[in-house]
Amino acid sequence: MTLKPIQYTVMFFVCAAVTSVVNAADYKPVKCDQPLAYEGPALHPALPSETLEISGSLAGELPAPLVARLETAMKQAMSLTHAPVMTAAIAVPGQGSWNATLKADGSVSAQKRIGHSGGTPGAKAVVAYSLADKAFVAVALNTDGSAEATANLLLKQLGDGSSRSE
């Protein structure tokens, strides 16, 4: 079978497309005039109400053997990901909770707050749990403000307004 010149041209364009390089400087943000409502099928079925029921307190600490396994698993995850710092938390209703921050030097320390934040230019969000206040806070901003500072300010208002959760 002999390839014709048109087939060589198509092959060249396919190879050229596969080997192209995209740089961050090439990125151009997408601007939408109006958001469109989702019109497809349901993404997942609704959870049955009994799935959402939690019984038992989260107060207290998890058993020492479990804490040791959790810390070992954290160290393993840190070595695999090469993360400089890693924070994790586990809460088991009726048994208690555990949280720790592992640093690159191997030290483990407890945290007063656990959460995650992120954003993009023009939008920021944070979800956090204050261990001292036993309260969740979630903040979403449609601006370049600080969602974290807003969450801290809101948590300070709990109880007597002191800064227990700092």
C-alpha cells in the first residue's frame, strides 16, 4: 500500500498537534457573558435521610493504637507526595477525633483549626472546623478579598467573642 501526499500531510498535522507545548503565559481566561443553567440528567441520586444522621459525640481522643496508625499513614503519604507540610483530621462519632500537622522535619503538632481554602482571581473560598469552638465555618467570596480572614472573624464571634480558635 502506497501513501498518497494527502495522507502524509494529515500525519504531519497530527504529530505537530501532539507535540505542541502550552505555556502559562499562553493562558487566556474564559469570560462568560451569562452563566447557563445545567440542563442534563441528575448527576447523582439524592442521599436517603438516614445516611445523614450522625449519632454520638465527637468529643475525646481516638484510641492510642489508632492514633499511632494514623500518624504512620500520614508520614507515608508525606514521603510519597513530598509535601512540605500536611494536615489531616479524623472524627468518628461516639469515639472521638484526632488531628495533626506533619512537617518536613518529621515533627507532628496538633492544630486548633482544620480546613482548606482556594480560589482564582475574583473568587475565594474556605471551609474550616474550629476544634476549640466545635464549629464549622464556610465562606465564599466573589471578589479578591480574604476568605480566611473573614472565617477567622466569624469564629471569634462564637461564645463570648474571645479568640479561642486562633
